[in-house]
Amino acid sequence: MNTSASVLAFRDERAFFSPSTPAQLQLVLDQALASGDFPQRESTLLKARLAWPDEPDTHIALYKFYFVAAEYNKAEAAVWGAMRQAAKLAGFDRNYRRLSNDSAAWHKKAGAERLYLFSLKALGVCRLRRGRVLAAYSVLKKLLELDTSDEIGGYAYFTIASSFFDEDD
């Protein structure tokens, strides 16, 4: 049986962030997932990002790939791509430092706002993994400011980052 076909047959539909990911992109991302070869998987994901730069799933797949591979510098760079795209789609400033509760409808369960929040969490986690605790703390604090109900799950990571500081800092 063709490996790509079996991945497609059993792939969870929720594996893609966007509800309207183009079928051809889904196929390319599935092929990357099926590849056991790191350089081939990376090459396929980078080509997908070049071919579909406006599709959120290309950025998400790339930053997840790099994160799992412990390539945190590359993962962080890919996260910024996802954040840029989400901000562009939703029409707000891509710089998280300039955002507030009024900048967007952060409570939405889907869409570019949700992508931005998930990517903001990913940025914080990447920075924690890189030992950039203060930078992680800043990002995760902003995430909690925007995601007041902690639906994205950033509080646990914020707690980790906070644990490096005295209460007086």
C-alpha cells in the first residue's frame, strides 16, 4: 500500500488549522509527514511555504516540525511567519507588544485570531526551550492578557517562566 495514501486515509481532519486548506497543500503536508527523512521533510515543508505563503497551515507545520526536531531557532522564525500571516488575515498589528484586548476578537474559537494566539504560545515555548526566560515571560504574559480564559493553555508555561524570578523582580 502506498504510504502517502495510508496517511491520507487515516489522517485526522483536525490536523489542519484552517478549515479551507487547499487539497493540494494537504497532500504536500501529508507527504512531508510520511517522510521519515529529516532533510526531505524539511525541504518539502519549505517548498510548501514558498508555494502557499498565505496559508496558515504551511507555517504551523513548519514550526511544529522544527520544534519536534529541537531546532528552536528555526521554529521561532517559523512562528513569526505564522504570526505575520495571522495578523495580516485579521487586520491587526503583528507586533504582540502593541496588542490589547481591544485589538481583535480574541475569544473567537477559530480563525486568524486563534492562530495568532496559538502561535504566540508557541513563541513563548520556543523561547523557554532556548533559555530566553525573560523573553518567554514577556510573550506568555501578553498571551494571558489577550486570552483571559486561558483557552490556549499558556498559563502553565507562564508559571514555568515566572518561577525563574523572585516576586520582587
